[in-house]
Amino acid sequence: MNIIEVFQSFQTQEQAIEYLEKVRWNGEPVCPYCGSVNCGRHASPDRAMSRWQCRDCARAFSVTIGTLFHGTHVSLRDWFLVLALMLNAKKSASAYQIARDLGKRRATVWSMMQRIRTAMAADPAQEKLLYGIVEADETYVGGKPRRANNKDGSKPNKRGRGTKKVAVIGAVERGGRVVARVANPGDLSAKGIGRFLDRFVDKAGTILITDEYKGYDRVSGSMMHAIITHAESYADGHVHTNTIESFWALIKRAWYGSHHHYSRKYMPLYVAETCYKYNRRKAANAFDDSLRMFVGAVI
């Protein structure tokens, strides 16, 4: 959904609740406490539209319980608007921008966006192994290194693998899904890269393509491995890492153009957001798909 569709579809809180109930339960409410389907609308007139009553365990509940919307004081329509803006922003959107668009406090919108990013990070699609032609690479996210004042004999700040930027390691299927993680110390060693590939790549059904970094050499003994030497060329027929480089560009454009800074604490959530949107770039209705996942519905 785009912003106009969200405004037109959800004029009231009741319409938003009804839509979320349809997405989560498809007309058959389930008690989140005991799992019973023997439920009915709450007897209280002022809560009948938003609350349900389980006839077996006698507990009341709403459609938002157990979801990222649970306990929120923000209307569901505003949540839907924030979600739509995030999904439609290929290179991400800042909390300041969305706060201005919706007329809300920046802190409120930032908290909502972080909740949504946390839900995106729990995407079950991330647990499916990559296969086919898979490109693996690592990148470094942060400000451009500032050159030191060479008049005092100091050396310029290092670039590439010697930088102080935050490292991110990732792998992507040609034409398919991507997985990326903020790298901890040791994750870019040969052993660390091996652990990453073991977790996210189907070695039996994969041709791995990487650059000439020696950390990938040891995987050649357990799977098919092709190397592109960037000092010589950036593509040799089908052997290239242009797909994963294009994904890194999305992460860096989000950093440069929208956010300008990530703390290491929250950076995994921003990386997860980019992965989530990339993996649903071909979805016919990413908005509904996202709501289904966020409320724990069976897809």
C-alpha cells in the first residue's frame, strides 16, 4: 500500500482493527492464552469493537496482543502509515522525515520504526539456506576516513579492512534473497567466514563467488568456489560480485542520505531493514505480507 491507499482504507481505528483481525485470524479469532477458537466479542459496549472474550479461559484479549502493536497508545492507522513509508523507501527513511510527514514527535516515530525493524530482523525467510549462484562479500559502513595532518608526520587513516568503520558480512543469491550481519571481532577471519557460510548457505547446492580475499580460501574444500580478482577485472562472464556490491550500495545510500550515523548497538536493525525490503522487492503486496509476519499469522 502507498500512503494514499492507507489514508483511504483506514479512516477510523475500527477499520484498522478490523483489517488487522482479518490479516491475523481470517475470520476465526484464536485466544492467545489457551488457543481456543470458542471466542466472542467482549460484552462491554465501549470495548466490543476492539476486545474479544474467550469462553473457555474467560480472558479478554485484542488482536494486537503479542504483536509489536501490543500496548501502544498510537493509532493503528499511524502504525500502518509508518510501515508503508518504510517499505516504500528503497534507501530507507529517517525518523525526522516521517515525523514531519505525520505531524508526530520524532522520538515517537523513532521508537515505532525500531519496533518495526526488530520485527523485520525476526523474518523467518532469513533461516532458509541460500543456494544456486551465491555471492559473498563484506563491506564497511561509516563516515569517510579523514586524512591525518601529514605535516606532523602522522599517517592517514586506514581504508578497507584496516578501517575503524563497522564491518558487515553478507551473501546473496543471484536474483534471490540476501542475508547480511554486522560482523563481530573474528567474524571476518577464515573461521568466522566459514561459520557464516555454514549457517546461511546450502553448500551442496551452491556455487560461491567471492573476491580475492584470502579469508574465503578455506571454503574451497567444502563447496564449489569461483574467485574474481578485482585487481584485474570486475567481471569475467558470470563470475562477479556485482549483485552483493549493489546491495551494499543500498545500505550505504541509507547511511549517507537518510541516517548519517548508526550506533553499533542499533546498526543490526538498520541492516535487517535493508535485507527485509530487498527480500520482498518482488512481492505483490509487501504491506499485507509484513502485517501477517508481524502479528504471527500462518502464511
